[in-house]
Amino acid sequence: MSQKLNSILKRFEEIERDLSSSDIMSDMKKLTALSQERVKLFPVAQAAEQKTKIETQIKEISEQLTKEKDNELKEILEDELVILEEKFEKLNEKIEEMLLPQDPQAGKNVFLEIRAGTGGEEAALFARDLFRMYSRFFEKSGLKYELVYMQDTGLHGIKEVVILVKGDKAYEFMHLEGGGHRVQRIPETESGGRIHTSACTVAVTPEVEESEFEINMADLRIDVFRSSGPGGQSVNTTDSAVRITHVPTGIVVSCQDEKSQHKNKAKALKILRARIAESERQAQNAKLNAEKKAQVGSGDRSEKIRTYNFPQNRITDHRINYTMHSLDRALEGEIDELIEALLKEEKKKKLEAINS
């Protein structure tokens, strides 16, 4: 980390020298490029300068303490030293964060997809609980969300739901939620009081604009059909529902929430674009060892990441061996503690990857 910081500071000094040169004023293109680079590096250089000043102050006060004989003055110096050391640690953490590689997906909106897995209707009921948990969390966190697609079971359960989560923190808060979520509880349909295990899968996909990723329309097969409600009950008399298949990858997206075929098609294309782009991104990341080391989890739906144990009111994230004995509160959207623990571990792994 110190090597990277020294390299940045050295480059910042070079830019400062170049910008103060009279020759640079005649080359507007180079002047603009250097000015832009300086803006990017300035926060790191400024924090490093503050850190050096505090380090000097700590050294001076420590030396003064060894010589000081007056007890009252010693106490004042010791208090000042504690404050400076705290400032130094905070600056250190701030610089570390600045030096971490920036995730290109940061700041994006995300599609959150929840699907009922093994466990029949109990899995669908658990999917409903997860949908409620995340919805409550978004409301508490100030994130906006839009229901894109939902297929319910008619028995209060959800077979599949897709939500578009909007906000600067949407990706940061949600990108580690992808994977298998397992529930252990006595189902509502169980008369014998036995604990069952069911599962849902969660996928998190950053939203992708048309300008970022272009889909070849010739690769798509588009089918239209009549949208239906629970149990096959028709809710529309026109062919407004849309199913789009991306033939090269086999990725399929259906959308039927809107009464307009045009709107359903636009929503389905949005989700499809995001899924294809994410699939390609994950394939590229799999080849990078540094990326692998920095991962808390792969985000693969087959990876069991979390267990929700109702009898013990316990929620455990298996990737970081983190347990909360407040499942009831978590289901009301109070998952901040868990998300913070995951982000902290991710940061730790990224730092280890840089320093290894």
C-alpha cells in the first residue's frame, strides 16, 4: 500500500512541476489532461500531507513527554497525543479507501431478483419474506425501488420477483446479496410441527444503459402471449406479455406486469441487457486472480450464502461466519449490521489482495 501511495505522490509532484512550467501553456490539450489528472490525485496527496504533519506532531509530543517532569503538563500532553493518534488512524483508513481499486459498477442502480427454489410453496412463502425484508430495508435506507416483474403463486407466495433498486448506494448495499438463501422453520402448511429446510436464490445485476452495452437484435427471439394471474386466470385479453430469448446465451426474460406490449418489451430488454452484461463481466473476473482474492462471495446462485433459522431467531452469513440473533428484526429490514460486516470484510480482502 505504501508503495502505491509513494507512486501516486511522486506522480502528483511531477504534475505540479509540469503545470508550473511556462511551456505547458502553449499546449492546451496537455494542460487539460494534466489538470484533470491533478484533480483526481489531489485528495490523496492532501490526505497524505495531513498525515505527515500529524506524524511529525506525534513524534514531537512523544519526545516532549520523555523529558517533561511536571505531572499536570504530562497529562495534557498525553491527552493531546491520544487525539492525534486517533486522527492519524482515521487518516490512514481514509487513504487506504482512496487507494482501493474503484469498482466500475459503483453508483449504479441494480436489478434484484428473488426466485423460489427447493421447498415448493414454503420456498415461495420465504421468497415473499425476502421481498418484504429488502423492501423495508430500501425504505429505511432512503433507496427508491420499482417493481419490474412479479409472479405469485396464488397462495400468498412469490415464485419470482424482479425489483429495480435506485440510488447512489444501491450497488454498494446490494452487490453482496447474490446467492442461495436458506430458511429453516416450521412451515405454515405443516401440521406436525416439523422443521423444514427450503431455499431461494437471489441475483443482483447492475443496470446497464443502451450506450454501455449494445444487443444485436438479430440474436433475439421475441414471443408474445396473454398475461395471466395466479392459477392461470386471465388478466388481459390481448397479447401484451413478452418473452425474449437471447439465443447465443440462452438467457430468457419474461415480462407481463404492464398492459402495454411495448412497455413490457422495453422492461424485458432492460433486464436482458443487464443479465448478458453481468454474465460477460463475471466470466472476465473469473480469469483474474486478484479479483478472486478480493471477493467475499462469487455471487453465484448455487452458492449458499445465508441461513435464516426461525426456531433460534438466528441469521448467519456463511461467507464471513457472521451471526445475528435478531432474525425477527432483520425480516423487518434491519439488516444494516449484516451489510456493514460484509462490506468491511470485502474491504479487508481487497487490501490483502493489494498487499500480497
